[in-house]
Amino acid sequence: MPVKNRFAELLPDLTAIRRDLHEHPEILFDTHRTAQVVAEKLAAYGVDEVTTGIGRTGVVGVIKGKTNTSGRTIGLRADMDALPIHEQTGLAYASKTDGAMHACGHDGHTTMLLGAAQYLAETRNFDGTVVVIFQPAEEGGGGGREMCEDGLMERWSIDEVYGMHNWPGKPVGHFAIRPGAFFAAADQFEIVVEGKGGHAAKPQETVDTTVLASHMVVAFQTIASRNADPVEQVVVSVTSFETSSKAHNVIPQTVTLRGTVRTLSPEVRDLAEKRLSEIATGIATTFGGTADVNYTRGYPVMINSDEQTAFAADVAKTVSGQCEDAPLVMGGEDFAFMLEERPGAYILVGNGDSAAVHHPEYNFNDEAIPAGCSWWAEIVEQRLKAA
């Protein structure tokens, strides 16, 4: 079955919703307006139950099928939050909030799930229950974890859960997915390097933290090149190098390094954390300084379940006629927390020739809405086939 005709009919209304959300981006858990819009739309669509405040500002809607002989419940999840980026698209509906922008398409994800919810509430052509999940704080806040900690899966007896993300560079409405590890674990570190500051003309009287920290930055790259198995994936990036002095003639007392580590297996994650700490403290000791390493584990590896991934791919093929094998992605995705609690799958849908996500000129392609809505709806109608 191709893209459902109902979503072509709904496209003008859904586009208006998406662009309204785009104009009013909200960051992390401060998705109060967005959550209100979602809750009001779900109620207007006739969704059986609408609950707010799950995971602080998350919204959950329940839609019951015509029958429930299966006793099964499927969760469908979309993220709602924006990014702290100043928009540079020049669009008529560009962000009205300075320093905030929907630069990752979560406005589109929310809209597609709203469209699917409207259709499912209208037709109810399935046997079981659907729980639509609108999550805050995907962009670093761990909103998925907080919704799970609030009892999302247990309270609504969710058996399996599905997520979706738009993908620039892939043709509009085309899909891609992979089983197993898909998105990387995303950790971060902060290292405070302490030495002995002094006059730049007398380096022999100092422990030069700039030189010391520079050796760390270079040595960290040996974690990938000389510690990890070459067939494994690990990325160590130092993204901030901050000295305690900005003067031209002062060797700083301290340097603070910040960065991120991305891995796709628990073993390599452990290795990277261990070696980063060992390298930092070892180099600091060698130069006569100290290193205080603060390593924080963030989102875990997002792992698609084999059975649900195969099913999700088959559904994508019914919608667009194809579903490609997706590449490994070293970005993080906190849908991983939901997939740790329940089997499920996460799929990519094409956004066409757009700027990359997290870019100030990015924009979600509204032409992808019908394909995304159809995939959500088909997941339900095929997984919970009407008796």
C-alpha cells in the first residue's frame, strides 16, 4: 500500500502545524507551548486519553483499536525540542525566538506523529492499543530516559516501540534502517589541567599547561588508532581548549579541555573511558602537573531489535517501494533509553536536498510528512491487524 490518501488531504493542515511549531522553538525540557499544542490537537482528534507531564514536559496519548483481542500495545515516539542555534534560513516562518531553532526537524517529527494519531483515531482499524509519545529534551537532556523513569513503559503496558528521524541527503519519503547497533553512545569529558603559571619569557620556571594539554589532545587520538580494534568504531574529539589566562605574556596556571567520545559497543566504551583518563593523568605527571578528569556517560548505544527492524523495513517498502540499509551513525539518540526497555526499531526518512541537521540553514521538508505519517499508521495497522 503506498502513501495513504488521507495524509495528502491532511497535508495543508499538518504543514500549518509544523510551521507554527517551527516559529516557536523550545529547548530541552522547556517545551511547554509545544506540549500544549500537542495535547490540544490530540484531544481535538478524539484520542482516548491524553496525559501531560511525563518526563517533566512529555505528552502521552492513547488510541484504542476497534477490538483488543491481541491485548498488545505499540508505542510510537516523536521528539519535540529544538536547538540553541540562531536560525539563518530567511523563511517567512523562521524562528521568532532568538537563539533557538528547530535545526534537527523535531517539529516535523512531532507533526508526522500528530498526523498519524489523527488518522488512527478516525479509523481505529487495528486490534490493540497505540500509545503516541511526544518527548522533550532529546538534544542532550535525556528526555527519553526521564519518560522511562516516570514509568512510561509500565504505566501504559507498551510491548514494543518505534521511532523515526528525518535524514537530509536522502530522497524525500525514502527510508533506511539497520538492525543492531545504529546510533553511537555519546559521552562527554572535562579535564582540568593544573601546572605552574608564570612569565612567558621564563618558561623554565613554569609547568606549562598549554604545552601539557596540547600533548593530551594529540595523544587522545591514539585511543582510536592504537588502542581500539581497527574494525571497531570510536571517535574522541576535543572541542574546547580554554586557558586561565588570555594574556600574550603569561603561561596559564590551568587549562580546561572539553570534548566527546562516541562508541558503538560497551567494550569499546569502557576502553575509551579508561584510556582517556590514563593518558591525561600520565601526561600530566610526566610534565610535572596534574589532571582532574571528569568523564560523564551520556546516551547509550541505540540498538534496533532484529525482528522489529525487519518488520519496520517491510512497512517502509509498502509505503515508498524501498528501504535501504542505513549506515552506522556516530551521533547520539536518546531513543536508545526506550529501546533498552522494550524491543523496537528506529528508522530514517528522507528529507531531500537540505542543509545538514544542526545547521543554521536547515529546514524540515514538509513534502516528507505524508510518507512519515503513513509509516506510523502502517506500523500499527500491520502489526496489530484488525481481527
